[in-house]
Amino acid sequence: MTPTHGPMADIARACREASPQIAMLGTDAKRRLLRAMAARLEHDADAILAANAQDMARARDKGIGSAMLDRLRLDPARLAGVARAVREVAALPDPVGLVTRREVRPNGLSVERVRVPLGVVAMIYEARPNVTADAAALCLFAGNAVILRGGSEAIDSNRAIAASLQHALADAGLPRESLTLVDDLRREAMLALLQQGDSIDLVIPRGGEGLIRFVTEHARMPVIKHYKGVCHLYVDADADLAVALPLLIDGKRSRPSACNSIETLLVHADIAATFLPRAADALRAASVQLRGCERTRALVPDAAPADDADYAAEYLDLILAIRVVDDLDAAIAHVRRFGSDHTEVIVTRDDAAAARFVHALRSAVVMVNASSRFSDGGELGLGAEIGISTTRLHAYGPMGAEALTIERFVVRGEGQVRHAESRSTR
């Protein structure tokens, strides 16, 4: 039975009560609200960056690794990017009220499928203060109220960003409770929040494996998981190596802490002797540590040995696992065994091989001759993203505003009844 008392129950109930005011906002009102939120973030930049500096200092004192520090860090350029992303959401097509299908039944009923807000979305995430603004903007634009629960690493940044966004809500005459930041970071508080199935319609965890597992096991509402990104790049026998090498470097070096970075390189045995030494030179120049199978190490002697744990790892760092495979089927088998259903890339000039790779894998994003770093809501035309779903529900892959709505049926008639005898009167 869902607990109905206590701080988390009160927070969830207040957000639920505020949600109809958000759901009723028209498109122009939502656009004005988000533009005001972006302006408020810029206005409060000094306070937000000072708060982030406190988070960064605390993280360094705790010895947090470089990948997590990179996710945590804000600077003027990154904060400007956060505000820009909010404005980009404001410029998107409004998904609410969109009629996705319309037909007239033989009995004359007009049947429409119409997109409507989910209601209240809870977002639970770690060490990414930009998610506070991205999630809020997307949820509100989709007509939802939102509850945000970030990690302890970014608590000061999240408080500062949420305060700015709530200020814009209040200026627009809207309830602050429609955007609620939970800053009680105890595990017991998160557990209590996850019990509020009567008030919260969907929870989205975004973070490490432990967080995902905890939310999935304890939530009393539907969960869309944003699981780890064990992303693969497969260089096929018929690959253009002049294309493959930049895709590898971009996928690994450009931002290794991102969930869409390449973690494992698979190389067809027929071109391994040509490609791997060149790739290793470029990767070493980018300070990437290499771990490989025995066939890889025969061609790249300074690579460390790789085992199953390496192939299952989401490094989020300048580390790359490498395996030489006999053929396309072996590459597919590897991805099926070790992948996390996030993003996979094939480099090939063989259309048949590309088609087989695409159809054989069930990952949320599959790419042909393109960098894994494009597996991102903004790059795929969604504006900001709330994350990349690896759960096969109504949303799979990068989630934008439309993924935060659902379809319902709207039926219009002229007095039709299903049973003719219902027309008889006595």
C-alpha cells in the first residue's frame, strides 16, 4: 500500500495538485515560460557557477574520478549551453494535442489518437547539473509537472538551478510545486519517493548501475531506465578505413565521460593487420589506454590483456577494449553478449552487411558510418533530451518532449449506441 504520510508523500501530492495548471498551458504560454527560464539561468549565472564551484571542491576532496568531475563541472560556456538548450526546447513543435491518427468507423464514430501529458514525472539522476534544467524544460513543455532528485555530488548546483527555474515559474503565476527539487539525499527519502505511485506517473532513473537497480526494484510506478552505455564500433571487412579512423577517434576521445562514447572496438580479422596499428597510433596520441584480445595484442603489443569484465565495462574514461572478430556474425554475437542496448556503429561500404547489422541488433540507436556521439537528443532533432531510454516501452532511445506524452483515444459521435435495444424506451 502506498504511504500517504510523510515529507515525500506531501511533496508528491503537492506536485500532483499543481500538475493540472501545467497541463492546461497553451503552446505560446509554455514557450514564454521556457524562454523566461533560460533568461533567469543567465541572470543567475554567477550564483549557479559559485554553487557548482562548491560541488567541484567537495568532489575533489573526496577523490572523485576525472570522468565524474567532467560530468559535474559547469563553466560559463557550459551554463550558456544549458540556457540555450532550454530555448531550443521552447522552439520545438508542441507534442500536446497532436493528433497522431484519425479514422471514421463504419458506424460513423470519429476516432482520434491524441497526445496528452503523462502527469507527474520523477527524474532521479547523478552528478549532471545540466539535467536539472533539461529535465525541467522537457517535462514542462510536454505539459507535465516534475520532481527532480539529483545526486549528492551536485546538490548545490541543483539547488541553484532549480531556484532560478522556480523563480521564473512564480513570475508567470504558476505554482513552484510543479517543479520540485528533492534535496533530502538519504536513501530512505528516495525509497519513500518511489512509493508514491498514486501521485507520480513515471520515474526515470539516469545514472550508475546501482541507482538503476535500486529504482527498478522499489518503484511503485512505471520505470524507464537510462542504463549504462557500453557502445561498440565495428569495422567491417569492407570498411573505408579513412572513414573508420575518424569515427573511432571522435567516438572515444571527444568526450569519454559521455554515455554515447565508444567503449569497445570490434575489427574484422581480414583488415585487422592494416587497421589496428594505425588506430593504435592515433589512440595513443589521444592518451587512450588500450586493452585487447590475444589477436589484438599480436598486432598492438603494448595493449593490456582484455577479459570479459573489460568488454562489459562502461569506462567513461580514456580506455578502450578491442577485439578482433572473424566475421560480421561474430561481431553481432559480441554485441548481443556484452552490449547494454544503447548505441552501436558499423563502418562498411557493404549495404547488405549494414542492413544485417541494423536488423540483428536491438539497441536503441544503430548507426551506419556515423559517429556514436550523434546518439543524442539534440543531434537527432529532439532538442534537449531527458536521457536515452534502454527500456522497450513507449520511448526507446533519446527521449525528447514527445516521449514525455502518451496517446489517448478521443471519440466523437452523433448519438451512436453499441446495442440497438438501448434505444428502446418504456
